[in-house]
Amino acid sequence: MLENAWIIPLIPAASFLLILFFGKRLPRKGSEIGVAAVGLAFVLALVVNVQWFHHVDNAGERSGHSEEATDDGWFAYAPNTNVAVTSDGHELTRAELLELTNKVEPASEGEHESVAPVTKDWTWFENGDKDINIGMLIDGPAVMMLFVVTLVSLLVHVYSTDYVAGDPRYTHFFAFLSLFTASMLGLIMAKSTLQLIVMWELVGVCSFVLIGHWWEEKPNSDAAVKAFITNRVGDIGLLCGVTILYWSAGQTFDILEINTLAVNGGISSTALTVAAFALLAAVMSKSGQFILHTWLPDAMAGPTPVSALIHAATMVVAGIFMVGRLYGVFFQGFDIGISTVNALAIVGGITVLGGAGLAFVQNDIKKVLAYSTVSQLGYMVMALGVGAWTAAFFHLFTHAFFKACLFLGSGSVSHAVHSFDMKKDMGGLKKWMPQTFWTFMIATAALIGIIPLAGFWSKDEILAGASQLGGDGNYTIFMVVGLIGAFMTAAYMTRCVYLTFFGEYRGHGHPHESGPRITVPLWILAGLALIAGAANIPAWFPGQGSWELRFEHFYEPKGAYFPSALASFEVPEFDPKIAIISTIIGLSSIGLAYLYYWKDRGPHGATERYRIANAGYTVLANKYYFDRLYTDGIVAGVKGPVARAAYWINQNVLDGVVNGAATVAAATGRFVYNRIDQGVVDTIVDGSGSAAEGGGQVLRQLTSGKVQQYGALLFGATAIFAGVLIFVV
Amino acid sequence: MNNNQFLTDWGLTLMVFLPLAGALVMLLVPKEEEAAHKWIALLASLASAAFGIAIFADFDYDNSKSLQFVVDKRWIDVIHSRYLIGVDGLSLPLLALTLLVVPLCIIYSWNHLPEPRNAKAFLMLILVLHTGMLGTFVAQDLILFFVFFEVVLLPMYFLIGVWGGEQRQYASLKFFLYTLFGSALMIVSFLALFFVTGGETFSIAGLAERVASGDYDISHTTMLLIFGGMFMGFAIKVPMFPFHTWLPDAHTQAPTVGSVILAAILLKLGTYGFVRVALPILPEAAVSWAPWIGGLAVVGIIYGALACLAQTDMKRLIAFSSVAHMGFTMLAIATLTDFGLNAAVFGMVAHGLITGMLFFIAGSVKDRYHTLEIRRLGGLLVKAPRLGWIFGFTAMASLGLPGLAGFWGEFPAILSTYEPGAGLSEVLFRTYMVLAALGTVLAAGYLLWLFQRTAFGTPTAEFADTDVPDVQLPEWIAWTPMLLLIAVLGFFPNLVFGVTDDHMTSVAQSIAAAAGH
């Protein structure tokens, strides 16, 4: 199955077409096709995972010698030796480099033996006598994502059969869920950066369609348009970054080749830095990083299952995935291994705090979760920025479960109370919706990072990474950021839980617990939020035997295309001090929030009493004024004055010249006309007239008199230009 | 090689002139027989397409850089101009586009004949236009090329001037006058070229050979000037900023089918001219001109997009979007690289399909609402969901969504701009690259806002009770092939790249060689 994993994205792709064309005629309006297709994809993804584990564990037997394995074609990454060798010599050294680096095996360290990715290539098109390939790249991160995407997608599909039941565009909804799943799976298996761009945009367009699912209301379509255009801004970076890498890696889109060259010095560090900065813009838009995060909270206008699947668990992590996928480029471009601060970590750090701050002032439960997602994505980017690759991907893995659980839980609540407003329409729901309540609580605890839930382990790895990795002085500042973020997370989630489930019910009517198609997915996700941390239990803990660091073992890439072979690449170790500190911080935050909300202690009404508190609140309520700047400043400016100015120039300057020239030409024409044999011109007129006889008399009336002017102009212009040629030449 | 002797000798000629023959037949049929005229026009265009398909089937794709199905006959001896036609990897995609779009336009006209109707005259003009366009794409002799290039002008002039909107007289006049102005400079360049190379041939290959041989001692200034004349002719047709102002008027006023043909094929005569005539014959001048062409192209991309944002009329917006999109094509040409030229041809085909489709949709919206004023529309998805989704699909294609055809004209253009051909400034072109990438954001902006304002939301009070029929049969027939192709080319770009690549690689190589001197 490993070498045929490319079939998996095709299943939901086929499902998309089937639902689109036949969905409406089916008894369940096409949802059955979607569920079946994604279910099948999930089963196959499990098979792929099991086979991959086997592949990794047997890598030692093949001892990473790709030469040996090239025989069967699929199981090896042999450098593409039939790269065109041009005369300038650059390609030759490059080919040598690719060859050499593949042989470098740090044999002394057992963990760093290389595990060959499973790849497949097809020619997509030819250009400049070169074949541009499309392909499949199956390695640790791809296999892990395969599991996450198919699982969450399947649960969201099941959930949606209940949640969007009765919607006028039910079929359409499932069609686009399928298309999204297909595109996302295509993205994670992409072997070339070009393919990555294609899938990157396709998930974006699915996001656009699904955010705007209820497009009758203007705010929804506004949100959809905003999401798409903001992502386009980031895509400038993606297009430029891929372009720079294409040329500087010797004309290739192949991710393995680009990484191998980047890691081993085959690409100039300037090119890598510029490319990394360009790609960072794409990460900022896709993964909701400051300052391009503003679309993500608005995207909550889409149906809740969409928020869970696309805007929490899968699509928004595409940026994280891309950084991890091209980690050689980022690691070298930002000197992650030896620096103490870099753009990636800064962006992540700012997002951790900025997102968490905004989560405090939201009254819409989905907005809280959206800003929480922004903040958590910041953790992942920060982790990648400090060099903790596995921590970032592990957090991606656990976050997908507990955040999807939270979103689906919020959907379940809103299903019952018909609103997302925590302050107006919720409260006391613990009593009415016990299953939703408990799953929500478990996921919240996982998000806050209570031991032994999933979020604890992954967040802790990030903090350990920030304290241990990097050059002199380490990335300690980012560990502090992470701890403050943990404090804020615990506080805003406690507030959210309090407003939703505790106190008195403030809404109307009697809310009811949701049906099994909603609660079962919730329980599955809550279960994963409970235990997923076990996937990467640190070796520090005694007695877990062969279970230690399985996630890292199976999913972290090993080989010349990943910077793990570099001396500056280190893996952080579990640090009980940090674990204890972060736990204390989390618990004390919960405690303070408990006192504030439950016991009514603390500075209530501070915003009324203190100027500074009020100012702070205003800044947060206005989302740091980013939306003001973008919507009212940049967008309105470009759409309004700038566009109007351009059009004014068009009508008055450019067209003015044309019309002026025509007037002058007509005058000149009359003048010239008197000196030209009238018969010649008349012949032209008659000729054109009779050619158009079918057009009837109308034509003749229309043109007579005008054609003379063109004729005159033609002669005049020709004469002038001929004169120029004769005199100048 | 090409096996069928009859096809080799006559295929291309028949393909080009069958539409004209159809028009002559129609001349004999009385005007009242509308149905007969429609059938004759359709059959003539389909017959032409049939020969086209036969040629495509027999074409030797492994040798796409050389001319095939060449016919070389005496024509105007006194000026050494010959009836020299042939197809290669460059002509083929554009011929295919033409052969596809024109029959679809005729089908669309079945129940969309604009006022003052007169099917006979309308369809005859389209057939004449068809011959002119096909001829331009196969002509390999500059005089022949020029004749076909100009034949196109008159029918389009009448299509706009008679069947157009309220401002049709002004628009058609401007179109005719402006293009003719460029043509005048172009023909002078052709003649100058003829004389400076000894006055022996007008064949494109022959002229290129003579210029390259260095036997004729042509000064660089002369080359620049000759290129300049051609530039005017082609750039106005494309149209490039700042010579584009005829286009929005022509498009806005033209009948739907006229707009479709104008956008889908006529504009390509300009870009095609650059790649077919100007670059191969005068590669050195092309290198000198390229930074300027690239600069105007980038200005066109940004400027066209900004102008789109200021529009209140749907059709005029689409017209301005052509300025921006053709900017990408011209930028790709200005890189003078194999990748860029491939992207340019792909861009031409993609723009033809996509913008052609957008004009079809605009026409159908106008038929239903009798207005294209954006602020009066809205809720198209409620009124006519299929039409609305087709519009959404096409708008996505137009903004260059990967997986659809438009992407392959845009991204490779950006990619090749990073590393322009020999002799061109990297810094300058990399600046162009970033600006062009910025243009993709603006494109998303104007297209999505257009879509949002016309299709999303609920219908305005004015049209709340109006009955808006959804997509109808002639529309389905006319549109399905285009929509399918937009998707298919998006996933299988090699359908175009595979045909053009050999040819473009050799063009780029010869330019690089010339730039080396």
C-alpha cells in the first residue's frame, strides 16, 4: 500500500465528482458517498501507517543504503541523476552533491540512520526540454498527516450528516467537503513544490466556498472573500519563494532535491534566506499568524464542522506542514540551529500572545476557539523556529484532536441553543448537555495542558525545545513566551467554559443534548485528546518500555533531505523542571479564573475604573486595529481612491490622447484628402461597402465618410514613419 | 511524417478558406432563411474544424518545432511574396482554440442573435472573420500574414458598429482606427525589413535567416526601429498599456459573440505576432526592447487590475481584466526564455477560453436582466444557480486558480521572470516578478468582489420577481467544451506545453545566441 498511497486522495476526489453530478438523486443526498469515500480513505491511511512503521523499523536492515534499494524503484530516494547537465558546470557539482550527501550516514548514531521515503514520479509536463514531474512523497510527516486528515475528516463527515441536515445546499456541502479532503491529502503527499502550490490553492478555494456556504448573508460572503484575498497576499510569498528555490536549486521543483541541496550547502545562504522569508509570508496567511491572521476568526462564519475540519485541524496547519516539509530551507535560511532569534520564532511568539489576548474578549464561543487556534498555531511555528521539529508536529497532531473536539462541541451547543453568543444565550449547559459538557471539558484540559492529557506532552516539548536548542543563550525568551501563553490559555478557556456550561442558563427554551451522530465523534476526539500524548512519551519516564518517543521515531524524517544530520540539529530532552513550572502556571491560572468567575473575586469592573485597563480592553476589542487598517485603510484605499485615480487617468489622459489624436488626424485627413485623387479613396469605400453588402444599407450609411478618415490616417502615419525610417536609417 | 498526400497539400488551405466559402454560399441564400443561414455557418465552421482535427491527428508532435503541412506557391511575384503557409508547435494550440471557439459562438447565436438580427449578415461576417484568424495563424509570409491580419479588422468593425450597444459608433470607429494605425506602422516595418535584407523574400524563416547571417549589415538602430514598428502593430492588438483604450469600449459595445471572439482570439493575434514574427526575425532588437515590453506589461497588470476595481459595469470590468491578463502573457514573452514563451502560449489559450467564457456569461446575464450594472445585480445564485456556479468556476479560473487553465499562463510567467534570458537585467525583471505576483492579489480582489456583488446575496428588489431562466440548451452546448477544457488543461498542462515546448526552446535558443553577439 505504501507505494500506492497516491490512490488515497483520488478516492475523495472521485467522491466530489460523484456527489456533484449524482448526489441530489441519492436517498441521502450524496452524503453517503462522502462518508463512504472518506471512510475508505481512513482505512487505507491506517494500512499505510502500519506499513510505514514496518518500513521504519526495517530501515536498519537496508541500513539506509539507497543504492541497494534503487532496484525496486519505489523504496528509495536516489538523486535524480538524469538531471540535465548543462555546460556551465553548476549542474555537475550539484549532481555530485546530491550523490554525495545521500551517502553520508552518521553510522555512529543509531537514531540517525536514514529511512528512505517512498516516492513515485510521473511526468506532468515538459518545459525547456526538461520534464516537470508530479509525484508522491511518503515519509513520516506525510503518513502522520494522512492519519490526522482522514480521521478528522471522517468524524466531521459523520457529524455533518446531522448538523447540516435540512440545509438547502446539503449535497453541495458534502461535495466540497470531499474536494477539500482530496486537496488536503494531495497537499501532504506532494513531492514537488509546484504540486504543493496547486493543492495549497485548492484547499484555499474549498475554504472559500465553505466559509461562504450561507452566502445569502453579506457577512458570510464578506468573510469568504476576505479569507481568499488575505491568503492570496501570502501566496505572493509562496509563488516567489518557490520560484527562488526552483532556480537556486538548479531548476527543480522536487522537494527532496531542494532539501538535500539546502541542508548540504548546495544552495547559497542568501537564496535560502530570501526564499524562507518569502515562504514565511505564505505561512502567515495560511496558518493564521500575525499579521495576516485576521481572516481566520472571520472564517467562523462558515458552518461549524467546516471550522473544525478546515480552520482548526487540517487546512490551517498547511503552513506548519510546509515549513516542516521544506525544513532544510528554513533551518539553513534562518540559521535556526545556531541563532538565538529568528523570524520564524518571532512570528510564532507574537502570535502565541496576540492570539491568546484576543481570545479573552470574545463573546462568540467560536471566536474564542478561533483565536485559541491562532495562538496554538503560533506555538507550532515558534517550535519550528527554535528547531524543535518533532515538538511542532507532535503539537499539530494533538491539537488536531482536542481543537476539533472543542469546535464540534461548540457546534453541538449552538445546535441546542441556536446561537454562538456565550453571554446572551448560554450558561448552565452542564446540566442539559452532559456528553457535550464532558467531552468539552476533556478537550479543554488537553488544550490547557493538564497532565496527562495530550496537550501537556506536546506543549511541554515545545517549551523544552525553546529552553534547550539554539545558539548561545538559547531561545529562552521563547520559552518565557510559551509559559505566558500557557497562563493565558488556561485563563481564557476557563472563562469560556464558565460562560458556556456553568452558572444559570440565559437562553430561551430548553436545550437538548445532541444525537449520536454528533456525540460519538465528540467522544472519539475526546478519547484521543486524553491519550494521544502517549504517542511520544519521553524516555525520562520509567516503565513505559518500548513506548518511548514513538512519534519521533516513526514520523521524524531521517536522511540527507532533513537537517537532522547537521551538527546544529538537536532533539530537546524532557525537562521535569519545565513540566512542573508549566503545570503550576496552568493550574494557578485556572485557580485565578475560578476565583474571578465563580467566586466573584478580583478586579471586576476594572475597565470602568482604570483608564489603562479600559485602553487595553479597547485595543483588544478592536483586535489591535488590524482589521481597521486592512479593511478601511488598505482595501478601501485601493478599491476607492487608487482604483478611481487609475481609471480617471485611463479616461482622461490615455483616452484623451487617443481622442485628441483622432481629432487632429481627422483635420489632417481632410487636408490631405483634398490632395489625394478622390477616385482612389472612393474605390476603397465602394470596395468595403460591397464586401459588406449582406449587412445591408445600414452599414454603408454608417461608414461612408468615416473610412476616408482612416484611409487618410493610414497614409499619414505610414508617411511619417517611412520618413523616420528613411532619414534615420 | 504526414502521410496523407491530399491532407498535406490541401488540408490547411481548405481549413482556412472553408468558412469563407460558407460565407459565399450564404450570399446566395435569401436573407429570410434564418435557419438555413445558421446551419450553413455552423457546417462551414465545423467542416473547417474537421480539417483542423485531421491535421492535428496527422501532425508529427515529435517534430513540432518545424513547419508541417507546408504549402509554398507563387503568389505576388513582383514583390517576391509567396503563398506560404504551415503549422508548427506555436500555431497549433491557437488554431485549435480558433476552431473550437468560432463554432461555439455560432451555436450560441442560435437563440442569442443581437438586434437588429439579420442572421445572414451577422454569420457571414463571423465566417469571414474566421478565415482571417485562421489565416493569420498559418501564414508564414509577411505579406500574406498582413493580409489575413487586416481581413480580421473589417468584419469585427461591422459586428461592433451594427450589432453593438448604444455607443457602438464611437467604439467601432475607435477600434478600427486604432488598430489600423498600428497596422500601418507594422507594414512599413515589414517593407523596411524586406528592403534591408536585399529585397528577396517575405518569408519569415527566410528573413530571420538573412538577418542572422550578418551578410546585410543592418545597424542596431535600424533593427530597433523596425522592431518598434512591429511593436506598435502588435502591442495595440494585444493590447498593451498604454495602447489599450480601444479595448474596453469595443468590448462593452460589442455583441456577446463579438466580445467572445475579440477576447478569445483577436487579442492573440498581437501576442502571436510577437512570438511568430518579431522575436525570431529580430532577436537582437528583441533583447533591447524586452525590458520596456516587460515594464509596460507589468504596468498593464497592475493598472488593468486597478481599473477593474473602479468599474461599475460587469462587461467593462471583464474587458479591463483582459488588459491585466494579457500583461502576464507579454511579461512572459519579454523574458525571452523557453519557459516564458511556453507560458505565453498557454496564457493565450487559457485567456481565450476563460475570458471568452466570462463574456458569454456576461452576455447571458444581460439577456436575462437587460443590464450589466453591478450594483443592480445580485443573487444570481438564487435566481439561476447553474449560471451562477458556472460564473464562479470561470471567475476562479480567471484569477489563476491552480488546477484550472489560467494558472499555467500566470505562474510560469512569474517563474521565468526571475531568471530572464541572456542580456536582460535580473534585478529589473525580479522587480517585475514581485509586481506581477502582486497583480494576482488584485485579480482575486476584482473577480471575487464582482462575483460577490452579482452572484451572492439575495436579488435586488428590482429583480425580485423577475423570472430568470437558468442555463439553456444552446448555452450548454456552447459552454460545456470550454468549461471542460478549462479544467482539463488545468490538470494536464502538457496538452499545450507538450506541443509548444520544442518550438519555444529553439526560439529561446536562437534569441540567446543572437544576444551573445
